[in-house]
Amino acid sequence: MKKRFILSAIIFSILLPIVSFAYPTVYPTGTTIYKPDKCWSGYTVYKDYVRNSSVLIDMNGNEVKVWEGMGGFPSKVLPGGYLMGSGPAGRRKGAQEEIEVVQVDWNNNIVWRFDHAEQIKEGDKLVWNSRQHHDFQREGNPVGYYSPGLTPLVDRGKTLILSHKDVINPNISPKELCDDYIYEVDWEGNIVWEWLPSDSFDDMGFSESNRKLIYKNPNVTGRSGGDWLHINSLSYVGPNRFYDKGDERFHPENIIWSAREANIIGITNRKGDVVWRVGPDYSDPRFKKIGQIIGQHHAHMIPEGLPGAGNIMVFDISE
């Protein structure tokens, strides 16, 4: 059966900065195809790289709002006209990392800010940095887009942040790793939970030949150390029927994540154990109906109250 995927607005906002550098297939640029009977009316938020701003547009491509200086990796609109994304401090030089995660109101006033994950040497100074990349989620909503009864908090609550940390782990490779680092920070800026995937290397399902390849070269790039997983999305699992039936792997507070370079979708519990996983080897008979997944994005469980609730949706670029 051919797989069908729904490209949600949040996936679109994540991928837009990538596709915007390619030549468009329809001229002129802007909204060039709009079939109202085929889609819901709504808004799209994306990052304008030229203006380093987050832009909200309607279905006709008209700019509704521009938050100047608010880059997005990604940008997410919250109830009440708030916006979350990377703040005016910008991106760390030479790295795919945002210095700060910021929430602003409709008038672009900062109401929440976090950058105290790690001090990074910039020239002669040590500068605080969130090292955030690719994704974050605010408590109250597991997935970052509208779902009935699941409203992200705007004046309190925790924020789940996908970040980086430089790690040496001889069990993986003698070379330095640019490990993905997932942490949860409260409203006051305290890190209250954290997980390093390199600590769970033995739970990732790599074959012996895979392990040898990673040991030799853990995907070292010119930008950083070994980007061995390249996690590109994370969400809370959220309320679901599996947990309601007693399956602790799908506890609503557990974290579902997508590792692009390893082709893994996994769930980590609050003890730091990978309790559920598909990939990296899709020749496993259990995954026969799925087929090979490559370079996937935005893996998450569809929230209750939406069509397909409890299924895991993923944007698979191999299709």
C-alpha cells in the first residue's frame, strides 16, 4: 500500500528555508497556486532570511505580520499573538545553532528568553548560548501545531529544547561528537531535565558494521564535530490510547525524536532509556510494510481529537 503523508503547516515552515534557495517551478513567486476547495484557510509563518525576520502570511501570500529580528529555527505562533523562535542575538558563527530562544508578543516585546545552556568562547569572551537547533516545544501542546484541547502555555510552563553539546565518547568514536542535547527548561530558566543520545548509543540498534563505520567517522563536517545522529525534531508524545491501555513506553511526557543521519525515529523516557524505536535497519521483517525511511523530519504522534490520532506521522524525503 502506497504511503501517504500529510504535510502540516509546521513542517512546511521548517522546510521553507531549505526549498526557498531552489528555483521555483512556477513564476512569478508568491502565492501562485491556491485552490480554496482543496485546503483549509489559515496562515503560514516562516523565516525571511533576507530580513532575518519571521513573517506571517495569509493564503493569498499577503503579509499579515512581520516580527523583525526574530529568526526561526523554527518560528511558532502561540495563542494570543505570541511568537517563539530564535531571538535578535542571531546564530552562532560557523554552527547550526541559535544563541537564544525567545518568546515575543504581537508588538515584538520580549516576554521570555533563554540562553543559559552553555558558555561558548567567542573571541576573548565566554558567552552564554542556548545552542538550540531545529526544534522546541512549549508545555501544554506536544506537537507545536493546533490540536483540540492542547493549548501551549504563554505565561508559564516548561520548554523542551533541542540543542547541541560537544562530547567525547570512546564507545562511539575517539573523535569529538557534536551530540544532540535535549533539555527541558522551566519558566525561570532552570534546566530541569536533560538527555544526551550518546549515553544511549547501545539502544540505537546499530549493527556491528554500522558501529565500525561510525567509530571511524561519526559524520564529521566542516561546521562541527561528528554529527552522528542529526536529530531534527522532537515532541512530547502527548496523551494517547496506548498509554491509556497501560503501555508505559508511550507516557505523554516521554519524548519522540527523529534522527535524520541515522534514519531512526525513537522515544526516550524520563530515565533516559530509548523505549521505542524504528530504524536504522528497515530490512527488519517488523518494518516490511513501512519500507526504507531516509532523512525524515517532524516525526510525532498525531494528537487526540485529530484524524489518525495515535498514529505516528513522519515526513519521509525518500518518497
